[in-house]
Amino acid sequence: MDNYCAFGKNHKCMKWLDYELTRQELKEADELCHGNWIEIQRLKERFHILESLLNEANITIS
């Protein structure tokens, strides 16, 4: 796909703009998902540590 259109007044392809915007949005979404996953893993580790400490102290959570 390229940015040339023989039928457009300024020879710019509108689909190219859509493609570029979608590609950028997908890149940003991928970066956010990766960052969120790292944060989820970190919080999960903290949760397991806290849960084990509560179990050792014989504290139950309902």
C-alpha cells in the first residue's frame, strides 16, 4: 500500500491515512497492554506475599 491515488485531487490516498492512524493506535494499545501486564504481575506477587503472611499469622479472610 502506498500514499498515491490517481483519482484524488491532490493524489493522496485516504485509505493510507486510515491505515497510518490504525497502525499507530495498535502500537499504543500494545504498549499499554504490556505495561498493564507488568503491573498486574507485580501486584499479583505482592498479593501472594501478603496472603502467605496472613496465613502464617492464622488470620483468615472471608
